[in-house]
Amino acid sequence: MIEKIEKIRQTMAEQKYLEAQRLIEHVLQFEKSNELLGLFLEIHLLQGMPLPHDQTISYINSTDDYHKSLELIQKLAVQSLESRIVEIKLYEKIGDLEELYNKISDFYIHLYERKIPRHFEEVQQLRKKYFASDFNLDLKELLLNLDRGWNQEVENEVRRLIKDCFQKSTVKNKEERLSLIEKVITGLNFNNSAKIYWNFFTLYLNGIQEKKDYKKIIELILYFEDLEFKSLILNLMDHLGLEDIATKYSDVIKTQKDYSFVHFEKYYPHLKKYLIQARPVIEETSSATEEIDLSLEESPKESYVPDWEDETALDTDLELAEGLKYQEFNLSGWLNLAVGFLQSDFNKSAFMCAKKVKELATNNTDFLKGSYLAIHALMKLRDYRLALDYCYEALEKVELETDILSFFYLEVELLIQLGEKRAAKKILNNIQAIDRSYRLSAKMLKRLNEI
């Protein structure tokens, strides 16, 4: 073999390229040699001839020189699907992600233009590995899949793209993306399922144009059964200004087994107005606010009138608090949920979230935030003793003067509620010693001193 190669090299040195080419072709018929293949391709390059496809691919697959392989593949006489896939792999091997992205995108366009219905797992694996959340590649893959016909896999992909538009906080051009997906499936209106999704897009993008559009909304309600898409339909109604219909539909959603208020809190906080029953306004019997008796002496038996409570809201709060035990969010997510629940009087749920903030806190600031929210939730639940324990725990970690004053004041309120007014007076004196301009403490202390 070595002698044959040396003879070929000598023939090439004498610039007898055609003779050297015939010698190589003759040898290659009987023996495989990467070095011979390299010489064979070099002769073609020296003559300015396009490279033969099969021999070039064979040489590229047997060498580790990826940059040289890219030069060779670009000089092929004919570009095939195989050569395009090999080129994509080469860009992945040299780590050029920009060109890798462009080549994958071009490959999808090539398949679509030529109506090639095959799956190419090697390309899809690289796409998922490096560009898993790229919307433009998602759209091209959807086009290819639609060419193979509407099926469950295609429908799942359309559903995923829609949910990403609404549920990913990083998506800023939601309408533009929805419009692009709508254009992709426009030609599939003959399919009942595809038409349902197309109706969703047109309603969201164009609004209600005619009476039969209300029929489309009914079809959407009947078609989608899972919570994620029911929440999208409720969002669509709110987007279209159909608040009365949205209110009635929300009542249906709340009866579903998979209903979760946390889902709406996370992805559609603006829809909470349909899910939380507003408390009726109670007429005041007196224009003047009743003064609190801060007397340190025993007083006659006090009459107690409990706050109005919505039993439905209490039941929902208990269910939410129970469900939150199995949820996982980061510290910021638990913090936002605690604030939202506290504002909505879902106090058990707020307390549960505040405890999670304390557990996940890695610094005093976050720990104190969780403690502050937990104390307020417990005060609304009238568990003053546990709230006081939380207050003492927080006071051990406070550093800033403003935080000290805030938790001291909470401690005073809790002590008064527990009937420990002498202890409350002592804390107020401490607040005065720290900051005499703390007006609320001065007012309360004056009142206690007058007794």
C-alpha cells in the first residue's frame, strides 16, 4: 500500500493529475484508506473541480480535522440531506453556536420547501440541546409537523406554544407571537380541532366582530377541559371585556377538581377579581369611632361582637392552605403570594406562605419580612399568643432602628389584645427612649399615663 501511495504522489508531483486520479480510483475499489481519500480530494481541488459527494462524506466521517471538513463540505458538487446534517454536526463540534443555529434553521426551511415529511432525530436533538426555547425554531418545526397532518402531537405543540405566550414572564411580544402561530394554522381550518385553536387566536387578536363570534366562545368553553386552558378562556373573556360572562364562567372553574387559586395567583393575578367573593359593605351604626379602653384596672364584662366572616371564603382559605403544603416556589414567589393572600383576607394561606419565606430566608432581611407577614396573618386569625412568639423571635434578629420600632409596636398591640397592659406600657416607654418623635407611641403612652 505504501508503495502505491508513493507512486501516486510521484505522479501528482509530475502534475499528471488525471493519471493519479485513475490510479487512486483503481486502488479505492479494492482497499479503503483515509490517506488515499485525502489525496483523491486534493486532486479535485487542484484541478478546481467540485468534490464527489460519497468520497467527501466518507473522508469527513473518518477525520478529526473539523475546520478542514467544513471547507470540503462547502465544495461538494451536490448538497444532499446527508451533507447538510454532517455540516450541522461539524458546527456543533467546533462550538460555533451562531452558525449551528443558522444551519438548523436553513435545514428546516429546506425540508419545508421540498415537502420532505421525514423526522431527523440527530438535528432535533441538537436543536433541543442548544435552542430548546427558541420560538422561531418552534414555529418552523410546527410548520413541518403540520405538513405531516394534524394529530395529537401537533395539537400538544400548539397548546405548549400558546401557554408559553401567556405564562412566560419573559415574553414581551405576546400578540405578535400569537399572530404568527395563527398564520401557521390558518390553512387547516377544515380540521375541527385546528379550527378551535384558530378561533382562539382570531378572537384574542381581533376581538368580537360579529354575533357568530359568541358561538366561537361557546365552542372554546366546550372543547377545553383542563385548568390551564380554562384559565386562558377566562383571560380571553376579560380581554374582550365580557366581565358578566367571565364572572359566571369563573364560578364553573371553581367547581373543577383541578382548580387551584395558586395557579391564577402565579400566572393570571389580574383574574383574581373573578375568583374572590367581595365582602358586602356593612353600614356603620355610629359616625364616631369607638375608643379602646386602655385602663389597667379590671373592667366590667365586655361585650364582644365578632367581625363579619364569609364562610365560603374561610373554606376556600382552608383548602388553599392545605394545597400550598405541596407547592414549590422560590423565596420571592412565596413572598408575593403571602402579600396577595393577606390583602385578600386569605389569612391561613398568607400565614403558610410567610412561614415558607422564613424557612427559605438566607439573611435577616428576608427572615424579618416573613416574620412581619406571619404576625399580621396571625393577628387577623386572632392567634395573638403565637403572633407574640413570632414577634419575640424577630426582635432577636432586628438591626435597624426602624425595624426595632416596627416590631416593638406590634408587640404592644399584641400585649394589649392579651390583656397585659402593664407590659404594653413598659414597651411604649422603651419606644419613647429610642425615638421621642414616634408619635403613635407618644399618643398611646399619654393615654396609659392618664389612667
